[in-house]
Amino acid sequence: MNFRITVLCENSVGPICGTLGEHGFAALIEPSGGEAILFDTGQGLTLLHNARRMNKNLSAVGKVAISHGHFDHTGGLLPYLQEFGPRRVYGHTGIFAPRYRVKDTGECFPVGLSLGRETLESVGATFDLSTAFRELAPGVHLSGEVPRATAFETGDQGLYCDCTGQELDATIDDQSLVLETDRGLVVVLGCCHAGLVNTLEHIAYMTGRRDVYAVIGGTHLAFCSQEQTGKTIQALKEWGIRKIAAGHCTGFAASARLSRELPREFQVALVGYTLEV
């Protein structure tokens, strides 16, 4: 199976004239046969605009998959459904959980879905929620809930389930998309709150394969320690991944380090970035 993966929403834009950036992520997955899949939807300000600028027909999308229930990955779901009509939406059972970012000053900001399930269902969403690794289409899988097995991938310590900062939010609903291509597996990440190494090891366990050709999307290394970044890079070298197209929550410092230590493999996944594999 061959695929074209195109980044539609991202923090920064590439050279395509008129595209816009926002803090968020969305990617269009177009297989050589069968319907396209939309993975995440950004905040909702740029999805439809960027797709039009890139001549991407989002009406051809058959399924929508959500990596996790944060506003910068789900906000475009409402305008998408309003524009193109009902769709089946795949995700984890925990995507509607309340979640907040609590700053050191005590300020609290909601970062979960801005709209409830009933509102989204009223405009055509049919939610198919599960914690399991599962096939969405031939050669396309959703990772399911990722076990937190490594000692060094500690996650984002600023996310909570309440505004008082008493209950840490481990973002257990974090999932990634897995594509089986002729060159090997391609893993498309939303934010990878579960940790990149945890995610890759889980995918290897579920598929019985370690031939990962490419990783695309947010790695969440911007919110992690230098130790975690270093051990993640070492693991990527050991995996022998050919392309690491990182963006969104990877952050400038981690991106610079990835570029320095993996100069042949590293690319920046800006709006308009496309991988054909």
C-alpha cells in the first residue's frame, strides 16, 4: 500500500502561498486505494483554509481519527462537520475528560475539547471510541492506549484534571496512527504524550514489526527534560528510522538537537509538508 501524508495544520507554515499556522496539528492521509483519513483537526482556525490553499478535497475523507482530547487537535472537528456533513470519528474513550494547564502562578487554562459530545453529535459526529489497537482501513491502524513502560518518559507535568492542580493528567487517551507501507511502517503522531519510545515499542509489540521507516508529527519533547530528549534520540538512532519529520510540540530546542544529532533523518513538518511512501 502507498500513502501520501500531508500536514494541514501546524504551528508554522512552509512555502505554500497563503497557508496559515496555528498551535495545533492535523494531517491528511491519502492511500493509493480507498478513502482518505483525517488525523486530528487543529484548533479549527486553519484546517479548511489550508486544505483549500493546497487543493485538498476534504469531502473525500471517509473517517476522522483523533489522537487525544486537547483543543489544538480537536477544535477543527466542528467546522469540518458543518462543512462536509456526518463522519465516523475514532478515538480513545477518554477524549472528553476535563483537562487543564496549571501554571506556576496558579493560573488555570482549560485545554480539553471546547465542545461536548452532544454538540458534536448534533452536527454529525458518530463516535467510535476504544482503548484497543485496531484497524481503521487496510494498512491503517490506530495504536490504542499506549502503556507507559519507560522510566525516563515522564510526560508533561503541567497538565491536570482539575484547576487546583491536585490530580495530574497523564493524557492516557494519547494515540498514534500506524501506516503499513512498502518501505516499512510510518507512524503519525499527534502530540505523543505517551512518549515516543513507549509508542514505538507498543506498536512493535502489537504488529510484530520494528521496521519503522518514518515518524511524523508532534513529539512533545518541548515539555520534557534534557535527559528524556537525549534518551529518545539515542533510541531513534537504534531503531534506524529513515525520516523523522517533527513539529508542533517538539519545540525549537529539541528540534535543533534532533537536527544536529540526526542530520540525515530530521525534517521539519511545517504546514504543507508532504511524504509520499
